[in-house]
Amino acid sequence: KIYLSGPITGTTDYKERFKAKREELEAQGYVVLDPTYILADLSWLDYMAIDLAMLEIADCIYMMKGWRQSAGAKWEHEKALIWEIPVIYEEN
């Protein structure tokens, strides 16, 4: 299971970017945990709680381009390091 992490807040194309990466990784045989599938009117902190729960069961995290400009993605990255979850970085 691979968790997708990248910028969402403040972007307009995140659904397309996440969908393209999800489909690419699924074609390679991965089970993809995609935080953009959460379709509810929740606060940012509620979303992060759900995202971190998904990350906790992942075998690795995939950091998409631009993740360093995202507070949520940086938080997920830090948690992955603490929890010793392997990290894959998308090439620039």
C-alpha cells in the first residue's frame, strides 16, 4: 500500500494530479491510498487526522512534486520518518 502525499490546499488541479499518479501506480500493481477520495465538508485538522490514519497503515509514502510547499504534506513526511515508513520522492 502506497500513500500519496502532495499539495492540495491552495491548488486548483490537485484532483487531476492525484488521479494521474494514482492510476500510474495502480498500473504498476500498487494499492494506492489517495487522500483526495475523502469527500466531506471537514476542517483541515479533521482531514489531516484521516490522512495520518491512512498513512499509518501504508507500506510507503510517495511524495509528489511540490510537497515542500504544503503544510499537510510536510506533516505527513515528518510522520513517515518518525514511523519509519519508507519514502519515495517524485523526480522534479
